[in-house]
Amino acid sequence: MTEQQQPANTNRVESEESPPYVVPPAPHQNPFAAAISRMNLTQLTLAVLVVIFLWQWLDSHRAINDMQQQLAQKIAEMDGVSKANQILLGQSQDEVRELSTKVMALEARYAEAQNQRAALEVLYNDLSVSRDETALAEVEQMLLIAGQQLQLSANVKAALIAMQSADTRLQRMDRPVFNGLRKAINQDMDKLRALPGIDIAGLNFQLDKLVAAVDELPLVYQQHVTKNAETTPAAAPKDEPAWQKLSREIWHEAKQLVRIEDIGKMEAPLLSPNQEFFLRENLKLRLLSARLALLSRDEDSFRQELKTAQQWTARYFDIKSNEGVRMLSGLKKIATSSISIELPDIGSSLQAVRNYRLTQESTAERGAAGKTAR
């Protein structure tokens, strides 16, 4: 290698001092090394610059290709986004058209509602003139119902409900001019609340139970016959002779033919099945009549019907049996209840309503006359 470099250095010195003269390379020298040895400094610099330029050109070309690919990708993405925006824009336009249609429909409905509201206001103004008269007519009708309930059936509870409805009707109107009417109605309601309470429902239920128990009541002779029929002869001894057994049975049958018994009453009426049916039905009718007298607050009829039912029970039925004891004790218990009460007069509230109605009517007539005179 040293031997090869020495001629090259010699040639380089000679080229600087003497005119350029290219020494032919030796046959055994490397072509690249020979080419480098033949190049001077300027050529070498130019070659390096060319290599650098080529490298920069290739790098810039590669960068440009990358930028072109990125730009193409961005353009494709922007194209997709633009298509999506166009689709969204079309949907938005459709929604805007639908909303416009709905807004137009709402505006039409709003205009219709405004017209209806104006018509209702006119109707309300027309009705408000006679509203007080209508309310007073309803209150008067309710008070009439309360008075009828007290007079016809003495139903205090129903009368109170009717008067409370009248007071509620006046309260809903919230008019100070009706305070006097409400005061009169409340005074009459206080009178009804002060009345003693009567358990009409309880007494009615007890009467229903007694009516249902009439069919189970045993008659006097039926009860005694049943008891005697249940008696059986005493058991005969095992070693009893035949003639004693025959005589004992004959004596037992003879005793059944005649029966002497103290029933504790003056007479024991014997009734046929048909008469027994009508007896029970008449007793039920007495109890139902007592029930009607209870609902109508007729205490005299109520007590008379219960008294008759007690007499029939004691005369025709066995009052020593369990059914007879329950029936008689139930009748006595109901007969001790008081169903008559002194009902108060509730005409003051009704008269107050009528007076107020007359006042309103006279005021309305004077107003109408004044308008006609004008």
C-alpha cells in the first residue's frame, strides 16, 4: 500500500509544479483510487458538492412525496367531511322545514285559542251576571231538601249533609255579602248537632236479626212433644221372664196414649201447619212494621208493634227454649230504646236565603229600569 501511495504523491507534486501531465496508471492499481488520484482539489470539491446536491434533491423529493401523500389524505378526509356536512345540511334543512310547518300549525292553534278565549270571556261576563242568582237557587234547594228530610223521616244526618253542602257552595264563591247567610245556616246546623244521637242503624240491624230468627222459634206443643218423644223406656234386665217383658211394653204403650202435663199457661193452642205458617208470617209483619215506624220516628207505633210481637211470642212459642229466650229478650231490649226527638226549626236559614234573593232581584230590576231610562 505504501508503494502505491508514493507514486501518487509524486504525481501530485509534479502536477502542481509542471504542466498537467497524467501518468498512466499501473496495470495493477484500483480504478476508483486511480480516478481519485487523477482528480484535483477543485474537481473533488465539485464532486462532493454534486453528491450533496443529489442527496438534498433526493431528500427533498422524498419529503415532497410525503407531503403530497399527506395532502391527498387530507383532501380525501376533507372530501368525506364535506359530504357528511352536506348530508347534515340536508337533514337540517328538512328539520327546519318541519319546524316551520309546526310553528305555522302552532300559530294557527294559538289564534284559535285566542278566539276561544275571547268567546269564553264574553260568555263568562254574561254568566257572571246571574251567577249569584244561580248559587242562591241551589242553596235554597239544598235547604228545602234538609227541611223535607226532617219533616218526613226525621233524618237528622241527611239534613246536616244537605245544609253542609249549601254552606260549602257559598264558601266556594268567596263573597263577603254571603257571610250573613252562612251565619244563619251554621246556627241551624249547630241546633241539629246538639240533638241526642239515636242508633237507628243498630236498631234496624237488631230487628232484621229477629225477623230472620222467627222461622227457628219452636211452638209450645212442638217443644213438649219433642221432649216426650225423646224419652225411652228403661233397659230390661237380661234374665227378665217373657211375661214380665210383655207386660212392661204394654204398660209403656198405654202411658203414651194419655199425657198429663202442666205447661204453665192458661191454654196451649194447637195449630195446623197452615196456621203455623201464617202465625210466623204475621209475626214477621209486626217486626217489619216496627222497623218502618223506627225509620219514620213514629215512637207510638214502634212501641205498639213491639208489644204485640212480645205477646204473640209469649203465647204461641216456647219462651223457655234458647230461641224463645233470645227472641223475647231482644224484643224487650229494642222496646226500651227511645226514638223520638224534638226536632228544631231550621226555617230561619231558608227564609234568609229567600229574603236575599228578593233583594237581589229588586236591585237587578232597578238597574235594568235605570238603563232603560238612559
